[in-house]
Amino acid sequence: MTTSGGETTSVGERLRGLRSSFEELVLVPAGAVAVSLAIFGAFVTLAGANPIDVYREMYRGAFGTWFSFQNALTRAAPLMLTALCTALPAHLGLVIIGGEGALVLGALAAVVAAQAFAFLPGWLGLASMAVAAAASGGLWIALAGALRTFRGVNETISSLLLNYIAIGVFKHLVEGPMRDPASLNKPSTRPIGDAFTLGSIPGMDVHWGLVYGLVACVGVYVLMRRTVFGFSARIVGGNLRAALLSGLPLHKLVVAACFLAGAAAGVAGMAEVAAIHGTANASLIVGYGYAGILVAFLARQHPLAIIPVSLLLGGIGASSGLLQRTAHLPDAAVNVLQGILFVVILASETLRGRVRSRAPRALALVADSPAASAETTEAA
């Protein structure tokens, strides 16, 4: 079987590629989740609770009712965008963990834009807030990319430290120059106003930030799989030496990818301000940026896989209150589960290429069959 470019591709090779994708995107993450739930069940047992009852309550609090499902969707919206902050640079071989800083600065920039352009109509004001949030978050993460490509500073360390700087700047401005005098017990900025509030999707009690996340995931998938930029970025991530020999603009690719990644996290901050809080305050610092790292790793950096993984993690977060009331577990119990998930996901990297299932085995048998080999020989 010969392609239009003259390259010969066998059925066996395609099936082996499908087997590898199935293992990487489905089998290993699903196994990591199962192992994490088993370990978490042991902790729950030591705490004096029945793990089966806990898992039942988690499902009920995450997806068991229409209300809980909408709550999970609401929590999944920012996770999709902050996960892209890690997943997009990962295609270039970068490990960026600065989503939390980009989110809070995006939220702060959105409030500034809302106050500066208060005279604009609602839709145009929301657009200005989104642009300001994307620009601030993008520039913040682009700084980590620039430090990496121009000065050789490790991007993981720099983006982590930039998180603390961003949060410090955020708290200083919210509790100082930008503080609303009317906010007494909980320092916050002035409200953005009802005109700039991000409403709910018709028929649902979920804000439009969910649509932002879905569109961003699909957009990044198209960017990385169907454009010259994405092809060049994947060359950089796959073989740096080949990218340099090909004359690719390495510096521009790294900085641009980091900017787009930070822009996604910045828009997450804008959506949280416009749809949930109405102001910039300390309630924005809840760890969405750090949870996005877990989502990106669990989704194997695949933009479309980020969508269901974000829903799963959003549901786990939504069930925390119910677990506290019914199983008498601490509210931070779900954070323990997320921590276990992250450790297991990192450990599962050693299983890549070793884990098999019945379906991949069947694909391997077909790929190695005489018919496939005969077709390959005939194509050659």
C-alpha cells in the first residue's frame, strides 16, 4: 500500500502504531487511576471508613446527579486551560509548571481591563478582559521560555519560582493599591460589574468558561497536528539536533509555544473572575494551576484527552464536600487522591512499552500475520 508521497506503509505498521497509541493514551492512564484508587482505598480504610462507600459517595458527588455533574463541569473548565499550559510546551520537550501564576495574573489583568473599559458594551468588555488576561498570562510563561532558550535556565524551576512571584504580586496589589475599601474581612478588588459577568450556557448552570476550555483544547490539537508550527514544534521536541540541522527557528518556537500556553491559563483566570468571583481575591488561589499539571500528565499531553481527564479531576474535586459530610473524611482527602495519582502517573512512565492488553495483543497478531506480511511485501 503506497501513499501519494511514494512512501510505503504496511498494515502491520499502522496496527502497531494504533497499539502504541492505545497503550499510551488509554491503558497506562486507566491503570494508573486504578492503582491510585486502590492505594487511596487503603488510606481510607486506615481512617476508619469503608472504601466502597467512599467510592460510591465520590461518584454521587461527582456525576450521580445533574447538579453534581454540572458542578464537575464547572470545575473542569479552568483545568482544561491550565492543563494546556503544561501540555503545549511539552510537545517541544519543555516541562512548564507555571499555570498557577499565569492564572492569577490573568485574573488580575481581567479586572484591570474591566475597570479601564467600563464604558464598553458587555460583549466587547468581556473580549477586552480575555485579551488582557491572555496577554498577561502569555508574557509570564513566555518569560520562562525565554530564560530557557536564551540563558539556559531550567524552565521547570523558573516557572515554579515565577508562580510564587506572581502570587506575591497578586496579593500585594489586591491587599494594597487595588483593594476595594468596602472589602473588610476578605480583601479584594472592586467588582467588575454585572455587565461584564460571564453568564451560563443555556439550559445549564455552567458558565461559558467551559466552552472556552473546549475550544482551546480543540484549537491546540489542530495547531499541533495540522499546521506548520505544530509540525516544527514536534520536531524540536522529538529530535533537537534534527531541528537545529533543519534550520528551524528554535528560539521563536519555544517562546511562542510558552506564550500560547500561558495565554490559556490567563484566560482561565479571566473566566473565574467573570463567572464565579466577580472580583480578584485570594479565593482564586485554589490550585487549579497545579491540578492542571496532573491533568496534562494523565492525558499524556494530548489536547483532546485533556477534556475527559479534566472532567474526571473536576468530579473528584466536586465530591470533596460530600465526602466530608457523609464519610467524615477531611475536606483535603481528595487532595491526597490527586497526590497519589500524580506519583503513580510519574511511576507509570517506566511501564510504557511493557504493558499489553487483549486488544493490543490481537492487533499484534493481525500485524504479524502472513496476510499482513504478504501485503507489506506486495506493497514494497
